[in-house]
Amino acid sequence: MLMKRNPQLNAHGELIHLLSIEGLPRAVLTHILDTAGTFLSVNDREVKKVPLLRGKSVFNLFFENSTRTRTTFEIAAKRLSADVINLDIAKSSASKGESLLDTIANLSAMHADMFVVRHSESGAPYLIAQHCAPHVHVVNAGDGRHAHPTQGLLDMYTIRHFKKDFTSLSVAIVGDIVHSRVARSDIHALTTLGVPDIRAVGPKTLVPGDLKHMGVRVCHSMEEGIRGADVIIMLRLQNERMSGAMLPSAGEFFKNYGLTDDKLALAKPDAIVMHPGPINRGVEIDSTVADGSHSVILPQVTFGIAVRMAVMSIIAGNDA
Amino acid sequence: MKILIKNGRVIDPVSGRDERADVAIAGGRILTIGVVSPDFQPNRVIDAAGCVVAPGLVDLAARLREPGHEHEGMLESELNAAAAGGVTSLVCPPDTDPALDEPGLVDMLKFRARKLSLCRLFPLGALTRGLAGETLTEMAELTESGCVGFSQAEVPVKDTLVLMRALQYAATFGYTVWLRPQDGWLGQGVAASGAVATRLGLSGVPVAAETIALQTIIELVRITGARVHLCRLSSAAGVALLRAAKAEGLALTADVSINSLHLTDVDIGFFNPAMRLTPPLRQGADRDALRAALADGTLDALCSDHTPVDADAKNLPFGEAEPGATGLELLLSLALKWGADSGLGLPATLARITSAPVAVLGDALGSLQSSAGRLVEGGVADVCVFDPEATWVVKPGVLKSQGKHTPFAFDATGTALPGAVRATVVAGNVAYTAAA
């Protein structure tokens, strides 16, 4: 079979869409992180705007509900001086039976320059990127279980900010990994950036053995999983997984895999604790940890805006 | 209609005949193979110089989409596709809308296919009403209408008691039950479990979905003595179970689809919905085991698993895309490709798409059983003439099928396929000739 070029890159290897971290060269990731660093100061100015996307229209297409991610993309686009249009597709076209590609064709006709897409199906942003006009850029804001690349990048920004060097780190990702697009993007980013020890921690229902294919060590014991870790990334446990065939109860999950001060003591003394939010206190993380000195959960949010500004400005500057 | 097929290389996989010969056809039968008497006055002469004259292909799984899915395929378009693919007999599963669970529906299909006279049509009746897995259909009535067996298509019978009863009842009358082994619960994912599905975040179908169902079926065949045809195996572990069951002497036959024979989950690439198929594409080791099993006869036949799907249903995110691919026009080429890769000669290769599927159908074919899938004097004149040296490029525009989606499209593979059909004769009538 003919392998097609990675659809995120143009013929010169430049980023034209951000669909997944998988397959992106280390230099592209580093460039995004470096660029995000330059935008961080914009957020501290009195006038928090730069004119890089002036006159451009960014459409937030959320086929799946999200307030937090949509808001951070909106802030990032506005700080780049773009016009932002929020479309809650879950409540409009899709419910009227319009197909995904018809929706895209219609919005393209409104001269969109960028689509920020969230969709419940893995791979949906690829389909959109393949069918939209060549000048339109697509940013994946989370697709099914597949990828959440801007979250992955902001996690890398956070790790680099606090740990400086990736190549000697032990990183533990804990919780519902099989259903997590954040975990997949983090794992691809960490392996690309040279992290030698990545552990996926959780019960077999949420951390199946297949995950070893992604270059992680699968751990079913929390103690083994976080011992000596420099970075602990706790994942959100979705409500629908808290009881049923995946897990008997949120309480039992917390007992085995919830991050408490006692368990955190097994990690390195200067370990950082991350979480993509929104957090479930007492389910995956104890309040004393979430609010404690190791937690970098709020800096993650701040860095997230700068990272999204970096991604949007970089892809907008590259032609297909 | 009298037809003379001249100067071809005539191959009959059953007798082993493989020689330069002429074939004279009259009254729907093959009159002579060899030197045709000068007294024979044909209405039509087909020059087969450089071509193989083979039995018409017999496809054990092709969906025609009528009734109920006419937007995706019509009897006429799909039977034209069959003729263009050299297919002279095909078996269609009962997953139409409504399902083929009533004799009237089967009568209508058979009647309309006969009027088109492009390809012989052998429907499978629904094993249970509406394929709901609860109530048995009137199998004797359906058989009288022309059903050659009974199937659940893609809908597993979840209730093992119903499955056992269905096999017992079918065994009473010697009907063959066609089952695609897939556990109803484990089979709910959209891609085969493994590295690719894990990486892409696609819900997985583990191999156990196939092997658990196979173990159940094999055990029930032991108990009931039913004759079962296993449709479209997809895994190395499934092949191993089949091999052991056949060695035990159980009345089992099996087929594999052109898709599983040539592709793996890696071909999904960047979520290409053309690769959304049932059974899902599995790993390289599975594909290799399927190819070896088809070569050694553990798997009896190769089928197209032809499923026309329209663009609206296919151009969707991978998990939402309708499974299936067009296949009737690709069956011959993909058999030839496999045969060449496996070092098999043409007669052995062609057997998997002619005589072997006829053997699977067995006495359900009635009087056709003795000569369909073969080329013998006095036998039915179902013939496929193809140029084994020619290649062609799969592009939507060249396909007669209403279904244009295929994993083997040139845009995706960048390669041409071997073997081009030049003429197809069904029951002594020319159903297709390639444009010169």
C-alpha cells in the first residue's frame, strides 16, 4: 500500500494543520513550545493582543460539548486579533441531520480561515482536513479517544518549564488511559521529546496491555507506577466509567489509584502533579494534593493559552 | 444462441485440463471443448487468443442491496458488475431491508435476476425472522423459493439456545447454515484490537470475538450434526480452530474475503474510511495465515464480500462510516494476485473462485452441482474469458457497481491489478464483453 504523506504537513514538512502529535518531528514540537514562550508575556501586558491573525476568521466547531477548551481557544484566537465564531454544532446542524462534510462546505463558503474542531469520533478532524479548502487550517481540539494535541503540547510546555530537560525523566500517567485522547497525545509527545521512562498506570480495564505498543510501561499497581516519578499526570475519570463493567465504583478506584499525599511520597521529592481538568476531587485526586505544593494544575491552564496561540499562529503562517 | 470461443487457453480446475482449445456453446450448454466441427455455425465468435477460458466465477458473498438499500446498489447495476467481473453465480446474504425471511421476497429477487440474465443468483434465506435471532424462518418454504442456505448475515445470534435450535432444525432437512463467527458482545468495535486501533483510539474487536464464536459453533456442530459454512474468517487463531475441526471430520467449510486476504489494519492509515470493513482488517500474521490456509485448502473459497456503500455513508469519521467495499469486479484480479504471490498455478488459483465455492454450495445447487464452476462438455456454459497478462487500474469511473469505494483504489494503492475480463458467458448467453 502507498503510504500517504502525513496530512498535517505540507511538502516542505511545515505544519499546516494540527491533528495529532504522532508523526510530528521533534523540531516541530520544540518550535511550538519555543513560540509559546514568546506569547506568554503577551498575557501579562495591559493590552493582551498581537496582530498576527488580524482579519482572519477562526471557527470553533464543537460537535461535542466543552466549555473549558473552547474558551481557551477563543481567548487564544482573540489575543492573536482573529475574529472568533463559536458554533455549537451539537445543538444545531448535526441535530437537523446535516452531514459533517456539508457543514464544513457551508462554513468554508463563509470564508473561514481556521477550524478548531472537537468531535466525539476518533479521526473526524482528518476527514475535515481532507475535505476543506486548501487555505483552511484545522486544529484538533479533541477527537474521540484519539488525540488532543494542544493539551499534549501544553503538558509538554509545563513539564519543560518545571523540569527543563526531557531526556532523564520518569513520567507516570494514571487513570483511564484507554479512553483518553489526552494520554495518547502526551505519550506521543513524551516519546518524541526523548523521555526514557513513561508509565501507564491503572487497572486492566482502563490500561490494557495493548498500550505497550505505544512505547509505555504498563503498570497495574499505583505504588510501582509512581515510585521515583518526576512527573505524575492524573487523568479525569469520566462519570460514565465510574460504575459498570469498567470499574465497580469511584470509591474503589480512589482507594487503588487516587493520588493522595501518602502515595505522592513515593515519587521524587520535587515531583510535579498535573491534570488536564476538570478535576474530580476525591475520585482521582485528593484535594490536599490538587491544592498542594507539587500541583501545577493552574499553571497548565495559563500555559495552555500561550500554546494555543503558538499553534494557531504557526499553522496560519504555512501554506498547503 | 451459438457461441464459439476460439484460440484460448482452456482451464478446468477440476479435471486439470489446461490446453489450447476452442469451446463451442449451444443451447446454454458446452457442446465441444477441443477441435470444433466445421459444421458448427456460431452466431457469435469470441477470439480468446492470449486469454484464459475459465469457468465463470462463483462468489459466495455479494450484496446487491435490493430490497431496501437501492440508493447504494440496484440489482441491475450489481449484476452488471458481476458480469464485468467474470462472476456467473453469486450468493447474496439476507441482510436486505426487509431481510430475506419470506418466500415472496426471494421469489421476486430470483425472478428479476432471471429477467436480467446477467448472473445466476443464489440467495441465502434469513435464519431467523428479521435476523432478530429469536424465531426461526420457514426454511422449507424458503428453500423451495430458491434459497441455498440460511444465514444471519452480520447479526450474530446472541442466544446460544436459539442458535442450537436453528442448527438442529436445519440439520433435520440437510440445509447448510452460513455463519460469520463473531461474538455479539466482543464484536462491537470498529477496528481489530492491536497496535493500530490502540494508537488511533478506535474501539477494538479482539480476536476472541471470532474464536469464541467459532468454539461455540464448532461445539454445536458436534452436537447437532449440522452443516455449517463459516463466512469470512479473519484471524490466524480462527484458521487454527477451523483446521482442527476439519481434521476431526466435522461438516464445516469456510471462506475468506479479498479484503482480509490482501490487507492489514496498518492500511487504515490516517483513518481511511475505505478500510472500514467487517470483519475488521487484522494484523500481518493473520493475513499470512489466511493466505496459507486458502492455499492449503483449509479455507475452501475466496469471496468478494461485495458491499456497495454510497458516498454519504462512507465519507464519515472512521467509526461512523458504513462498513463494506465494492468487490465483484475485483475478485478475479485479487485471486490472481494472491495466486501469483503464493506460487500457485492458474488452475489451483481459479479453483478457489470456481469449483471450490460450488463444492461449498453442494446439492443446494440441484442440477447445476455437477457442472457449475467447471468446463465440461455437456455442462452448463458459464464461462469467463480473461487476459492474464493485462493489468488495469481501479478507478471509480471504470466500475459498473454503484459502490465506488474500495481499499484497492489506485489513489490509495498506487498499483494496477493483474488480469482483465474480456467476456463473460452465463447460461450460454454473452453477459459481458470488454470494450475493444
